Amino acid sequence: MELVNPGIGLIFWMTLAFGVVVFILKKFAWPAITNALAEREESIEEALRAAEITREEMKKLKLDNEELLKEAKEERVTIINEARKIRDKMLDDARARGNEEADRIVESAKQRIQNERNAAIVDIKNEIAEISILIAEKILREKLSDTAAQREYVNKLLKETNLN
Amino acid sequence: MAYNKGIMTHSKLSILLFLFFYASNLVLSAEQQVEKEKKEFNAGKKIMSHIVDAYDWHIADIGDVHISIPLPVILYDEGDWHFFWSSKFEHGYSSYKGYKIAKEGRLSGKIVRIADDGAYIRPLDFSITKNVFSIFITSAFIIWLFISIAKSYNRRRGHAPKGIQSVFEPLILFIRDDIARDSIGEKHYRKFLPFLLTLFFFIFLNNLIGLIPFFPGGANVTGNIGVTGVLAGFTLLTIWVNGNKNYWKHIFNTPGMPWWLKVPIPLIPIIEIVGVFTKPFVLMVRLFANITAGHIIILGFISLIFIFGQNSVAGGYTISVVSVGLAIFMNFLELLVAFIQAFVFTLLSAIFLGMAVEEEHH
């Protein structure tokens, strides 16, 4: 029976002691502890949120970078293509100009050759005329070696020449 | 009486030795006991004396010398206050100022005055008994402990917990998140958190200190029905102080019940009112019974050694191996029970408080 028969004194002191413990801890211990815990949890939460935002931003940044890189690559391709086009055009132009020049040179060469040939023909003609004169002179000298013949011939020439 | 005393001296010393020193010490004592006194060892009485409250704090008996801490006796009887040390009773063997410790009957173990007709009269007894003294020590310890923890929280604001702070932080968080918040709800739990935290740590630490077999432990505080009754009373009082309109309405005019169950015979209100008191009553009995049972089992295993040792020394030797093993196992189990019972008491208190502040829902 003693086990379930507590004394009034024990109940009194227990009530007092537990009441005091609750009161003191409620006033001096628990608020500090629970507030500190809540504060820390909040700061951790805050830090996690900030980290999340940063990660998000990093992701965006990375995406932007990739975009940029992609654009740069595309631009590089365009630039290279354009350069290739320009090069081809330049080459074509150069080739065309070269051909033209060559044609022009060939043409002028032909011209010059023609001129040379013409000059040569004139020279040859002159030469032939000279030679012909020489021959004619020699022939005439031969023919007009006697005076009679000379006279006759002069007369003939005089007759032929219109004297006015 | 004398022979009983002699046996107690040896066995009690042996129990202490056995629990905390070497097995050989106990066997030696058991041997001595068997040699010197061929008297009966009353395990039931022995165990009971370890579990109930006492007017002095018994440490050990060596030979015929009792070593105990005397505690103040405070009595109020017939308009007079009496103050004296419990050592005046000489461990219950003599009376002082007409008062003595009753040995049998309904008032066994209490201070009584013997009336002229031989009947026991019980004065108002405010003595600082072993349990009261233990409560004072653990209360002071708990206050010191949590104020120093609070200080380290203030000192290390926003930083990770350190030292003793990190030992208690998981428990504090467990009570806050898994007991208070879950049972009471986000809206009201903050209000009851200090009470629930105090309740939990008071029970838990007293349970643990009760498992230490020597001073300042060893008092069966949470295994005392008065102590658990006061704790349950605090819960009931908190419920009543904070119970809202909805709570009282549920008791006196339970919604959803046909009117003829309330008028003219208030059947449902009576059931509800009984329910109001059974809740703390169950809290009281559960904690008391669990802790007391654990102590009884451990002491029972230890007593086995002396019961067997009475018949043969070899028997004492043999059974001591088993008994100590079982007692160690029980001690581990009691560590678990110390936590579980503190947890259950706090959880149920939180649930009852949650019911008291619950908003009306349709």
C-alpha cells in the first residue's frame, strides 16, 4: 500500500519544485534557446535560398555563355564563308583580269607584229624599187650607150612630156 | 528485528558493491552472509524498501554501522510545527517526541503519532524526504543545466552547437518539431513549448538519475505516484487554463450527439467529465508503473543472488553470473524506458493540450 500512498509533503514539495523549475526555465532558458534555434534555422534557410538563387543565376549565366558561344561559332562560320566567297571572287576577278591582260598583250603583240611586217614590206618594196631602178639604170645604160639611141629616147621622152 | 537488521546490513552493502565494483566482492559478501547468518532473506521487503520514499537517505551499512544522510522532518500537528532531523528516529528503531515511523498497516513507512487508544494518527507531514531531497537536487541540476545551455546559445548565436549544447539540441528539436508542433499545431505550439520541454527533461533526467544506484541518484522519484500525480496535475491545469470554448463545449454539450443522451440524464457529459480526469490519471499511472516495475525487476535479479546464496555458496556464485548479466540487460532496457516514458508522457500531454486548443471545425 505504501507504494500508492504518497504523502502530502511530497506532493507539496514536488509541486513547488516543479513549479519553480518551469517558471525559471520559462523565464531564463527556453526563450533564449528556442529563439536562437529559430534564428539559426532562419539564417540557414536564408543561406540555402541565396545559394539556390546563385545556382539559378549561374545556370542562367552558363546558358547565356553557351548561347554566346553558339552565336560566336555561327558568326565565325558566316565570316569564314564570306571570306571564302570574297576570296573566290577575288580569285575570279584576278583570273579574269589576268586573262584580259594576256589577251591585251597578245593583241598588242599581234599589232606590233603586223606593223613590223608592214614596215618590212615597205622596206622590201623600197628595196625592190631601188633594185629595180638599179636594174633599170643598168639596162638603160646598156641600151643608151650609143648617142643615137640616146637622142631618140630623149626626144621620145620630150614628146611624152607635156611642155606648158 | 535484530536478525533482520543484520541480514540487511550485508546484503545491502553487497548490492551496492555488486552493482558498482567487482562480482567477486558480492560473492564474498554473500559468502559471509551465509556463514554468519543462517537467516532468511526477504526479497520482497528488501525491494520495497528500495522503491518507496524514506525519511533518511541510506547509503550503506557496514557491519552494524548505518551510513545514511539524515534529512529534516517537518510536521504540523495540532497547531504546532515540529522540526527535527530524521536521525532522531535512529533509522526507524525509536520514537521521538511521540512520533515514530509506522512499521505496518495502512500508514506503513509514514511518520505517525500513537494516540491514547493505540491508533495511528498521521500529522501533516512536510518532511524533506529522500524523494523530496532528490527532487530538489535534480531541479537545481536541471535549472543550472538549461540556463548554461541557454547561455551558450546566446554566446554562439547563429553558429553550430557545441559541447553540452549539441547533446541536448536534438532532444529539444525533437520535442519542438515531433511532439509540440505535430500534436498541437503550428498556431498554438509555441505557447506550450516551455512547459513541454520542462516536463520532458524533468521526467527524463529524473528517470536517468533514478537509475544511478548511489547518492545523489537512487531515489525512485519518477516511480513515485505522488510525483507522477503532480506532473499529471500540471498537465491537467495547463489544459484547463488554456482550454478554449470549443473544448468546454465538447465536454458539456458534445456536438453531434442526440439530445436525449444529454437531457434529462446527462450521460454524455458525465462520460466526458470522467474522460477529463482519466487522461491525467493514466499519465500518472503509466509513468509510475513503468519506472517502478523496472526498478523492481533489477532489484529482483540482484535479490536472486542472495536467495540462492542462502542455501549454498556455490549457488550464489553460479546464479550471480546470470543475475548480473540480466541486471545489466535490464539496466540497458531501463535506459530506453527512461527515454520512452518521458517521451510518452510529453507526447500525450501535448496531444491533450492540442485537443484543448483545437478550433471548432464543421
